[in-house]
Amino acid sequence: MGGDFVKSRNLIDSFNYAIEGILHAFKTQRNMKVHFAIAILVLFFCLFFDLSRVEFVVILFTISLVLISEMINTAIETTIDMMVKNYNPLAKVAKNVAAGAVLISAINAILVAYLIFFDRVNPWTKIILLKLRESPIHITVINLLVVVFLTVILKVHFKEGTPMRGGMPSAHSAIAFATATAITFMTANAFIATLGFLLALMVAESRVEGKIHSFSQVFFGGLFGILITVLIFQIIK
């Protein structure tokens, strides 16, 4: 009986250690937070679509694959940093390979999401966007100018960075997401809109990776650009 209790305690301890590992990855890795947020959003959207069991299993497996890949990448990076104090080309190779595994799992997740959700979302998107459409092209130019001017004013208010480099909010992110939103209104095409927002995300990511902006500056810049664009298109509509 005592042996069963010890085994039970060991099992509980194992679960606790595993949960601590997940929490550590979530707290310390920005990408892990992004993956979790996207996973929650995807699972929320699943409630509104009539998915088959197979499709739902594929989504769960895909989410798990991305999270597991990110955690393995974190474990490898932590181990290498602990053992290698000076620059080592082999350590760099190991980190790059681990990061490549995460990239492959992320690309797989995008393809799975496209195959499962696109045909279901596209008809709704067309109906909604057609109602919001029919604005002349010059409105887009006016919108972008307004976004630029308001972003600069905010930068002056927060006294951070220069008009087009650094500071709150990110001007590049604001302009990129404003452009993507304008493209969405003008084309009423879910695929083109998706490409526009993917390009905007790449712009935002480059600002963070280049250490020109923080994540919050890029996030609020993008949100600001989207909101201003939606507001202008609704007012002039």
C-alpha cells in the first residue's frame, strides 16, 4: 500500500513538473504566447463551424504539434545556453535546426487552417465585405495620410523615437495594417485580404526582430491603423 502511495506521489510530481515546464515556456517565450493566443482563437472559431470529427482531430493535432515544437525548441536553446558559454558554430546549427522545426510546424498549421476554414469563411466574408465596399480609390490615399499624421502626433505626445523609427506607436505597423484593411474593403476578396494582412504581419515582425519597436508598440500601431481605416471607410461610405 505504501508503494502505491509513493507511485501516486511520483505520478503527481511528474504532472506538476510537466505543467511547470509549460508555464515556464509560456512566461518566457513570446512566440509561445502568440501560439497559445492563436490556438484559443482557432478553438473558439471551431464552435461556429460544422466540423467533422476528423477535421477537429486534425486541428487539435496541428495545435499540439506547434506547441510541442516550440517547447522542444525552448528546451534545446536553454540546454545549449547552459553548456556553451562562448560562440560555437555547432551550437548555432543546433539552434537553427530547432527553429526550423518550429517554422515547419507553423507552415503546416497555416495550410491546415486554409484547407479546413477557407471554404467555410469565404462566402460570409464576401457578403460582409460587399456591404462595406464601394468607396473610391482616393479615399484610401486620404486614409493613409490621416494614419501617418495621427501616428506622428501620437509619437510626439509620447515623446518616443522619431516620426518613422521607434516609439509608440509603430508607424510602419500602422501604415501596413491600414493598407491591408483598405485592400480588404476595396477587393471584398478573402484570399487577397489574407495576403494583405500576412504582408502587414511581416512588416510588424521585422520591426520587432530588428529591435526598432517593442511588441506592444507594433501591436498598438497595427490596431490603430485598422481602427482608423475602418472608421474612415464607414464615415465616407
